[in-house]
Amino acid sequence: MSPTPTGRLFGNDLVLTRTFRAPIDDVWASLTEPGRTARWFGPWEGDAGPGRTIKVQMVLEEGKPWFDLTVDACEPPSRLAVSAGEDDGRWQVEMVLTETVGVTELRFTQQLTGTDGVGEVGPGWEFYLDALVASRDGTALPSFDDYYPSMKEHFEAQR
């Protein structure tokens, strides 16, 4: 079964959501604890905190590269904003968690500098967020081949 794209463009904001039957603190830990981020994105090292830069490894990417990630805001257990890159190539991402009666929603937003590359970016985040879901459920991680290029048109049609 192929995954269904859920992301939407609101201006230059790419927004994706996922829902978890779990308390907000547990989902927060999946987004912030190195041992748990390693299960779906990659481990990180350094002294995390607002205004600080940490090193993150993308273990699901070819070559498993490390990159610098700046923590722009950290408001446990509800909001984490991070950025990477420089100038026009800078990525800004915000993750906001809300909980209602033991169900936590993650609203993931990437502030794009333009929508030209959304056909590549959108499927990538769908893949990573589904990897987060799989890591929490204890199921097999998805394959990126199921996301790209099949989801490209969904995102480009919103430009």
C-alpha cells in the first residue's frame, strides 16, 4: 500500500500533521531525545538550547551525513523551532504539539523561501514523519521510494 500525501501549502509554509495516541511528553521525547530521534531521523550531539547549535546525523540518507542544526526556540513540551543552512538555502522548521485527552497532534511547518522545490521537499517530510510514526509504533521504517516521485505532483499542484 502506498502512503497518501497529507501536506499542504499555506503561502510559503509547508504544513504536515501527525496524530499520536500518546501523552504530549512522550511525543516530545521522540522529537528531542537523541536516542529516540536516532530511531527515525538520526542522533544528535551537543549542548542543545535556544540559540545553540547541535550536530545531527541523517541516518536514513545516503552517506549518513552530519549537519549543524540551530535551536531557535525550545518550549517543552509544546514547541521546537530549528534551522539549518545559510542565507537563501536556510531551512526553518517548527514543530508544535497539542494534547487533548491523551491524543497528541504534531503540526510540522517548514517555512519555505519559495515554492519551487516543494515537489521534492514535501515527499521528504512525509517520509520522515511516517518514519517517526513507525519508530513509535515499533513497525518497519518506510521506504523513500514509496514517497518520491509518486508524491511530487501532490505538492507541486499546490503552488
